[in-house]
Amino acid sequence: MMSPNRPSPNRVKELRQQHGWSQDQLSEKAGISRAAVSAIEIRRLVPSVAAALAIAKAFDCTVEELFDSDRKSTDPDSWAWSPTSDPCRFWRVNIGGQTMRIPAEDTVAGLLPHDGVWTEGKARIIREASPEKTLVMASCDPAAGLLALEYERATGLRLLPLQRSSRAALDLLHRGTVHVAGIHLATADNEIANARAAKAVLGNGFARLRLATWDEGLAVHPAVSKRSVNALMRANLRWIGREPGAGARQCQDEILGHRAGPRRLAKDHHSVAEAIRSGLADVGVCLRLVCDQAGLKFIHVRNEAYDLCFPESLAADIRLKKLLELIRSPDVQALFASLPGYGLSRTLEPRPI
């Protein structure tokens, strides 16, 4: 299927990342091995005609668009994942030595300034923000916005705190489209559950560190008089649930057991709190920090471990080093210690996954 005759310029990696696919996913769609996909992307092998046609079909493009060596690109950046609108605002970031565009979205820190606008197949840069000075973190940590503000103030670098569930964050890290993934899939006294979950998605070459512990439990509407988990379970209340892959969903499933889960799902902790605060639901799994902000009652269920995962190769990157320096600083330690139900780790020593 493959020929090792000579390397050939191609856009396979660029288009794969624009589609938001992993190498395994492209391999399955094109009917070739993952090793072949990797070798083609790094120009170590030239695909046969059949393989080239299969890859082009997967991308719904022509072979010439994939492998035309005379093609002159006026836009060297690729998309971390495909934009969903045109025009589309974007940020430019450098991950793994490659500059790419991330579609701008509402972050944990709210609406952040974008770097450019993509419209009709062209990118227009509107502010000169260095991709090499931007760190991208995917997590559901409600305090990540606060961390992003302190990070920029203290270092002059930029942190983009994208809102993602634990599993979604790991998937983005595995695809090489974020620098750091935050996960909470373990209780605070379980040292290996987060590591096992990360290992299953990421494989080798990644590290993790215990960033914090926090209180997770049930957010309850102030009008509900029940004061315990068992009492809430016996009452006829409206639940707001979380999507599969979220750490809160794991807690929710443990509470509900074999009972049918809620039909209405929320994308993050703030969405759970807003659904309850606005009267659309009575109870749902949430962090204490978010409950306090929303003025809701909170019933403690468990103390969870929150870890950051990143490539081992990123350990020497100034962006990550500055983040760890910031988190270890006394001022930030004191700031986060004052948040309800939230405690930063004092060691912050990375360990291989």
C-alpha cells in the first residue's frame, strides 16, 4: 500500500486537525493503518494511488489538494478543530512547535479578546498576540478564569481556559490541540484513578500533577427543605444531569445508582447552578464553589482530586514553568485557599502517567 521512494509535501495532518480527528480516526475512515497515517504526515512514506484516493475520500477532497507539491500555501496555520461558523473569530497558538488557530469561544474567564477573524477562506489578523506566549488549558475548573487573570498579570503570558469535561479535555490533549488537560475523576484519597483514566486516553509520554482538591456534592434550590442526600433521593424533585465523561457525571451515577438519570443535561458546573437558580431544576451535582457563587444550598458528597495532565516534553516550556511558579507562589496559594471548598496542592511535583 505504501512506497518508501521519496518524501512528498502533503496536507494530511493539516486537514486531519481541521476535522478534529485523531490519527486513529483517520486510519479507520481511510482503511489504512495508523502507522501509515503517521508516516505520511511526517513525509517518511509516499502513499500508493489506492491509499491516496482513500485518504482524499475521507476528507472529501481531491488527491491534488492533498499531495500537490506545487501548491503554494498563503496560510500556513491549520485549525485545531473545524470552525462552526463563517465568519469565525479565532486565537493563534503554538502547540508542539506548530502554530494553529483555535475557534474563539466563551471561556471559563468569559469572553476573551480574539486574535483574528476567518471569513470566506481567509484569515484576517486584528491583534498581534504571540502564539508562542499562549498556553491553552481545557478543564471544567471554575477557578481557571481566576488563574488566567493572575497568570497574565504576573507573567505577561496568556492562558486560554477552555471549558471542557474531564474526558473531552483528555481527548483534546491526545489530539495535540491543547497544552494542558484538567481532570477530576477520582476522590481525594485515591492516588491512581486519575492516572488510570489519563493513561487509557493518552498512553505514554505524558505527566500529571495534583493541582488541587475540592468539594463536590449536590446543589439544591433554596426552596427545597431537604437536608441530606437520602432525603433528596426520596423526594419528587427535578434533577439536572451532566454529560458522560464529566467528573460530576461519575459522582452523579454513584449517587443515583441504578435509578434512571436525568433527561436534561448541563455542559458544566455553572450551567447546573444556573438551571437550579432559574427554577428549571431543583437539584444537581456541582462544586461547592459554584453553589456559593449562585446562592444555592450545598450538600457535601465527596472531596475530589483535581489533576493537570500535559506532555512530558512541555516540562521545559516557559509557559508551563511560569504557570507552576505562579501556583506555588504564596499570594496565589492564599487566594485559592480562600475559595469555598477549594484547596491548592503545596507540592505540585509532576509524575509520569
